[in-house]
Amino acid sequence: MTRHSSHAVLAVRVATVLAIWTAWEVVARSGLVYEGVVPSSFLVLAAMARELSDAAFYHDMAVTAQEVLVGFAAGTVCGVAVGVVLGVRRFADEAAAPYIQGLAATPKIIFLPILMLLFGVGSGSKIAMGGLSAFFPVVVATVDGMKGVNPVLVRVARSFNASSWQIIRKIYLPSLVEPAIIGMRLGLGVAIIGVLLAEIKFSRAGLGHVAIQYYNFFHVADMYAVLLITFALAVAANALMGMAGNRLIRRR
Amino acid sequence: MKRFAPTLAGLAVVLGLAALLQATIAAGWISGFVVSPPTRIVAAFAELARDDSLASAFLRTFGATFAAAALAALIGIPFGYLLYRLPLLGRAYESWIGALFSAPVVLLYPMFLVVFGRSVLVGVAMGFIVGAIPIVLKTREGFASVPPVLVAVARSFGASDRDVLHKVLLPAARPVIFTGVRLCLIYAMINVVAIEFLVNLGGLGYLVGDMYDQYDIPAMYAANVCVVLTSALFYFLSERIERWLVAR
């Protein structure tokens, strides 16, 4: 009962995909829903091929990628820095914790109007959105990592008259690699979401902009195509980040 | 007194930063059109609360969040049980659902916009999908972590599937399942508010966008503060309930 060959698992998965695909096609062709709403999957596939062979699509992809990467990098650096400070100063951590946890549970996209006032309506506000999104998972993971450091090591270093900076560099930072990577994994995921949602709400370029333009002109198959490609790219970026992180952790 | 020292210090820092902001804006170093002075944000907050646009926005957001979370629990818990009872399905689907957990599911919201139109259902649907994922995963994990000997003892006393589920599995797995419900509530709320903001659907998220569109900047900041307070309230309240459930 508990042992199933991987063939059986694969069969279930293939059957599931086929069932969903068939159901989609049946709905698309049945005329039960307005035909624009559920286009045939072949139309969506054709639209995907069209997008992928269009130079303009890659331009928008580059815009989004740049916004995500810059925002993610800025958010990560700030997150690790703040996390280290809070990790060393326990009192500050206890004072700041409710604000960080509360803000971490807030949908970041609602800060977009503020970010547009501060950084303009162009790429600046999207980068800031990505950075703000990435900051919170990184800071939470870093503080957790700092708390996991064996206090005996810190006391030994202090008894040898090590400075705060030396303690951070020699004791805390080496043990921070793993939690920081865990935080970065979550951070990249939410940075991608933040940037794309900001593009969907208000922008002139980027994949989110392309998708919502198709929606506004009711080119539904094209919109599905862009959303599915974007979704796949985001999942691939997350997987890549996960693999790179695992390698880094294993190498140590 | 000592126990509350960090809390008081945190509060003091926040109030100090607000005073500093007020002073820099008064001195003209920061434009009051970009960042509103805290006193005006408080005044705008009071105004929003008076003409009960705040109360109705609250109710809309809460209603949509609870509808999404209830739907997610109603479908997610039985589905998690199914994945536990049929290990073949569990093995086939668990890694998929796990991948969905970190995938940007919310990006697919325009699809629901096409299907439902501009309706509150878009937010409920997104909250439901995003919220159901942790419930399914945690329910399966919770059932799988029940010691098999408990189930075996119940069976040896002739317990039916139904008895085993109600008297052994559910009570033992309850804390883990509630962790899933808690994540569901938080994620559902985040997605509901985000969709309200993106699609102008009413509720707290809409309030932020609406104030920005009217260029009522202090009110926009006040609406932002409202969303933060509501999210924080949700977070800490559900944490309390979880701790209470685990302690029982």
C-alpha cells in the first residue's frame, strides 16, 4: 500500500495533466462560456509561440528582469544589514520585532502609491517595490540565523577582547550564509511578485504591462500566453535560486 | 516594567521618528506633497473613520478574506485527508502543491478577471487558491505525523474509518492543521487586499488607490496605515489562537 513505483506516480501526473487539458478544451469548444473567456489551448500555444519569436517581448522581459534583480539585490543587502544589527542588539530586536512582523504580513503592493511619489512612476518605483518585498523575508531569516549562533562562541571572543565588528565578521557572518540564503529564496519570489504587480498596476514597459495591455484590449489568448510564460519564468528563477543556494550550503 | 521596556522603546522610536518627520517637513526639507506630515495623516484617519468609508472598507475586506479562508478550509482539509489516505495521489501531487506554494500564483489574477469580470469574486478566488495550498500541505503533514500505533490501537478496538478520523486523527493533527489555517488566513488577506488595490474592487486596498487617484495624499497615507494595522492585527491574533490551541 505504501510502496508505489515511480511509474505509478508518473502515470497519475500524466493523467492529471491530460484530464485538465481535456476539460479546458471541452469547456472552450462547448460554447457554455463566452468564447473569448476560455480560448482553445491551441490558440494560447500559438500566441505563446508568437510572443517568443517577437523581439519586443524580450525587451519587456529585460525590463522586468532588471527591475527584479536590482530591487532584489538592494532589498537583500538592507535586509542582511538590518538583520545583523538587530541580531547583535537583542534589545533593539525585541523593540523592532512587532513592527517587522506586522509589516511582513502586510501586502506590499499597497505601498506602490507612496513609492511612485518617492521614486517616480517609471522603473524606480518598480525597483523599490521589489526591494521592499525582498527586505522582509531576508531580515526575518537573518535575525533568526543570528539567534542560532552559539552564545559560548561570542563569550569566548569577548573574553579575548574582540571588538563588535570582529565578532560580527569572525563569528556571526560565517554562520549567516545558510539563513541568509533561505531568506533570499523567499525574497526573490516576493520581489518577482512585487515588481510584476507594480507593472500591472501602472507602467509603460515590462511583462506585467504587456499582460494587462492584452487584457485591456480583450486579447485573451495573448494575455494567457504572456501570463503563462511569466509564471514559468518566475518558477524557473525560483528553482535556479534554490539550486544555487543548495550548492552554496553544501560546499561549506 | 522591565518586561515592557523593549515595547516602550519601540513605541518611543516610532513617535520620535514621526516628530522628526513632522519637523523636517515643517522646515521644508521634504516636500509635504510627497510625504504627509504625521499630524495631517492622523486628521485624515479621523475623517475616514467619521464618514464610515473606513468601516465599510474593513467589512468588505474581512468578508472577502473569511469567505476565501472558509472555502479553502472546506475544500483543503478534505483534500489533504485524501492525499493522506491515498499515498499514490499524495506522492504525485505533494511536490506540485509545494512548488505552487512558492510560485507567484497571484500573477494569474487577470485570468479570473476575464472569467468573473470586475467583481469581488476575483479577490475571493485568488485568496482561496493561495490560502488552500498551505491548508492542504499542513493537513497531510498533520495526519502523516500521527503515530501509526494510535491508529492501530483504535482499529484493534474495531473503530471505523469515521471513528479513526474523528477520535484519533483530527484531535492529534489539530495543531498542525491550524498552522495551515493560520497561514491561509494571512495569505488570503494579503491577496484579497492586493486584488482590491489592483482592480479597484472596494475594501481597504481600494481605499488606498482611490485616495491616491483623488490626490488626497494624507488620506492615502492614513489608508496605508489602516492596511498595516489590520494585517498586523490578523497576524498577532492568529498567532495567539495558534498558541492557545497547541497548549490545550
